[in-house]
Amino acid sequence: MEISGFHRIRGKMEKNTGMEKTKTVGYNVLSLFGFLFVWTFVSWLMQSPFFPSPWLVFKAFIDLLIEGDIEDVKLGMHVVQSLLRIFGGFGAACLLGIPLGLLMGLYPRVYDSTKAIIEPVRFIPPVAWIPLVIVLLIGFSRFVFVIWLGAFFPIFIGTLLSVRGVNPLHVDVPKSFGASRMYIVRKIIIPSVLPDIFTSMRVGLGIAWECIMAAEMIGGERVGIGIMILKYAQLIRMEVIIVGIVIIGLIGFCLNEIFILVEKRVFRWKEIVSI
Amino acid sequence: MVSAHTDRIKSVGFNVLSLAVFVFLWALIARWQASPFFASPQQIASGFVQMVTEGDSEGIGLGLHLWKSIIRVFSGFGAACVLGIPGGLFLGLFPWVYNRTRIIIEPVRFISPIAWIPVAIVLLVGFIRYVFVIWVASFFPIFITTLWSVRQVNPININVAKVAGASRLFIIRKIVIPSILPSIAGGMRVSLGISWMCIVAAEMIGGEMVGIGRLILKSAMVARMDLVVVGMLTIGVLGFCLNEVFIRVEKRLFRWRSAVSIG
């Protein structure tokens, strides 16, 4: 009865989704055009350098892409540099955070006894480390360290908590069949924490993307999407700033979407089970 | 119960022990390095005392720095709550509005709040500059969680009330709002953490002389590492306290929730 009801609803939904989808897309395009129109109109009304029209923003984008900024650094270069830094730090955070979280989750006593050291560090925002990093490190490692800090704690804590959240029933059943500890960790704990690890990696990547902006603005290198917009803020060129923040938003969105898609793909079994 | 109590004392003891070992190691390494870039715990303690009693190189005390930052955070956070909760509730109750304007909202949501700092620098001055950045940072978590939690309200609860002939307003007031309040509180807590991070960045980049973020950067410029660490620890402790207070209040207010889920 349950199942047939479920199928009925699902069938009904499938019939409607096609129509609904085109309608939603249509309205979205419409509202985007409405938004652009209002924007153009308001900027035309204001005639102020602080409120550039969409057309000016688009021109600034093309200029940045082809000719580069005031220091002849092209937009692509800025983006690639920022992404390299992100993935450097994020990779390091994964490499350290996942095994450490797993270990501390398996031996909760270690974490409980050293909480007094870990917790205060966890609550210092990664951005607050930037001045320290500026003094102690130089160049690429400076950014990697900040990103590492930003991404490490979400990944570490997420892994740790998910190990604790493993269903005890799943652990106890093989135990009563005489499975070894190693077997339980490999076959039960790791598969059940993987989805949570993935989610916390996604969260960590989001925080990393935020930190790289701050690190680049304060850290004083000349290449990077964060410093690019700050450079133009000092010149009061609003249109370039808008190009920059739209690109930051787009990249952040794409990173998140890619992660969600991979998550859905890899952990299809999880959804099936939970249904 | 008894064993829980001893366990607790034991865990506190181990924590104190590990902290002591950590500080000892730190002092040892600082002594061994003897470098101005590696402040020892004693230096940090005296730096703290100096900050509280005399203030930094411009005579601004730690309390004032902290107070300024807190005012900025809570003004922006308050503005975000005032706009985000009703906005999220509205768009959650009328999902078609959100579905059709998504293409405008989503890209803005993914712009990291720190990227708005240059915009704020160009367009705004003074206090409003920081409030705007904090508002951007905390608005979206609050807005999105409110919106999602409205959609997640158990349809059975709504349908039962509907069958009994309740009006739309009654359902919103008595069913939707009480069931989303815990998620809203969770969203508020998350965004308070994010705002706390953003205020530090905004103060470093925004160029006012007072504020805890500024204090750290200023001290780093003159290589006073002890003051940098004092600032960082202050931020960490304050962030931790805010989070704890929020969790306590949440637990208190939504006791019924855990009671329900146990049953």
C-alpha cells in the first residue's frame, strides 16, 4: 500500500515535471531580464560612476579577459592562481583532516583529553591567522597555510563526529560474529562515514573559497582574484569590481555543484537505503 | 551516575594536563628559538596585561577594540535577522516566487561575503561599511535555512489542521512557525560564526583604526607577535562563548523538541 501510493505520486509528478520545468526556466529567464532591465534603467537614471550599467560591466569583463588589468595580468591568470592556492591548501587539509578525524573518532578518549587545546584553535577564525602568516611565511605557502586552516577544521570535526555517529547496531552485529577490529573499521565504519566526510569536504571547500579572498586582499601578492577586486576598489572602478565578484560567485557555485553531483553519483546507495 | 561523574573529573584533569604540556612545550620551543617571531607564553601574558591596562601603540585598549567589533557584528547580524527571517518565511510559504526568481538570488548567494568588502569600501563609509558586510555574510544562511525549513514542515501536521478546518493564518501561526523555530535558531548560530569571521577580514581591509581585526594586523605590521596572538586568542574565546551561549539558549528554548524526538 505504501509503495503503490509512492509510485502513484511519483508517476503524477513525472507527468507534470516536464511542463513545470519549462515554465520555471521561462520565469527564471524572464525575471533575469527584468532584473537586468531595472538595473540598466536605474544606472541610466543615476548617471553615477558608482552605479555602472550591465553593458559597462560586460565591457570590463571582455577587457579583463583579453587585455588584462592595470598590471597586464589577465583574468584567467588571476582565477588560475586563486584556484591553485585553494586546491593546495584544501588537499593538505583533506590529507591531514580525514585520517586524524578518523583516528580521534575511533579513540574518543584522545580527543576528549586534548579538547582544551583543539577547541580554542578551532574557534579562531582562519582570517585572524592571516597577519601571523604574513609575518612568518612568504609566497605560495602563506596562502596554502591559511586555506589549510580554513578547510581543516570542518573536515576534521565532520569526520570525527560521523565516526561517533555510526549506527552501533552495524558495529555490534559483526562483532558478535567475531569480526576483527580492523575488519569492522574497513568494512563498516569507513563506508558509513564516507558520505559525511564528503559533505564536510564540501563545507571546507566553501570556507576555503571565502578565506582565499581575505588572504589575497591582505596578503599582498599581485595576482589572485581577491587582490584584483581590491586593486580596482582603490581606483573606484565599480564595473571591474562587479565582474570580480560575479566571477567569485560563479566559481563558488560551480565548485559546490560539482561536489554535489559527485556526491550524488558516488553515494547513490545511501539514498536508496534511506528510502 | 557515579561513574559518569568520575569520568568527567578525569576528562577535565586530562584536559588540564594536556593544556599544561602544550604550554610547556610552547615555552620550551620559544626559548630554544629565541626569535622575535615566536612569542613565548610569558610574553603573551604580559602583552595581554599591557593591552588591557595601557592599550596598543595608539593608546586604544583591548576592551574598546572588542566593544567596537561586537557592536558591528550585532548590528549587521540584527539587520540580517530582521530581513532574513521574514523574507525566508515569505518565500518558503510561496515557493513559486523563489523558484521563479532563483536565477537572481542564487548567484548572489555564492559570492563570498568577503568579496563584498571592496564594494563596501567604494560605496559606504564608516560604521555602515562593516554593518553591510556583516549583513551580507549573515543574511543568506538565515534566509536559506528559514526557507528550507518551511518546506520541510511535516505535511501531516498541516493536513490534520486543514482537515479540522483551520485557516491558512492559523496554520502558519500555530504549526509552521513553531516547527521552523529550531532550524532558524540553528541558522542564526551558523551565521553568527560566519559574521565573526567576516568582521575580522572587514576590519583588516576596511581601514578603520579600532576593531579587533585591525589590532591584529597593526601588531603584525610592527612584528609584535605577542599582541597578534593576544588578539587571535581573544577572538577565539569570544567566538567560542557566543557559540556556547547560543547552544544553551537553543537547548533551553527547544527542550520540547528533544523531548518529542525521544518519544
